[in-house]
Amino acid sequence: MQLITNAVYWFMCACVVVGFGSLAFSWERMRQELNQVLPSEQKIAWYPPLPQSFGQLVWRTNELGYVLNVLDQYRKFHPLSSLPKKVAFGLVIWILCFMAMLASGVGH
């Protein structure tokens, strides 16, 4: 039984790593395509801007807002692209695999 549990745990860990890599690749591709059409002052960074105060550092509540803003801008310039759907689907799958990895490792 321990062998099966370990195999499931390592399989879920591998799924999390591969899923995170595919998310990063898709995000970078989407960011590069968006930066090609945006003016130079509106270029999209890989990560949200750094906080301006200590309060923003402690209570960062708008991390998801940055991603949604980029997705909206991408949809505006590339309305027929399926890349945002792939990123969203990959994120959901990654979260489910991460939860399964945590659940399968509870007994360790």
C-alpha cells in the first residue's frame, strides 16, 4: 500500500511541475505577443510591479487583478486566439493536481 501511495504522490508532483512549466511557457508567449502590439510605455512585465509601500507588501490583494488585466488586453488585441483559454484551463488543472499532491502526501 505504501508503494502505491508513493507512486501516486510522485505522479502528482510530476504533474504539478509539468503544469507549472506549461503555464509559464503559455504566459510568456501571451506576454510577448501582447508586447508586440502595445506601445512601449504600456509593455507588460512578467510579474506585477513591486509594491510602493510596506502596507502593499503585507496586504497584496491585487495579484490576480494583474493577470486578469493582461488577459483582457490580450483578448482585445487577439479576439480569436485560444491562448487565454489554454492558460485558464492549465491553471485549473494545475490547482487540482496541486491539491491532489497535497492530499496524497498527508500521511507521509
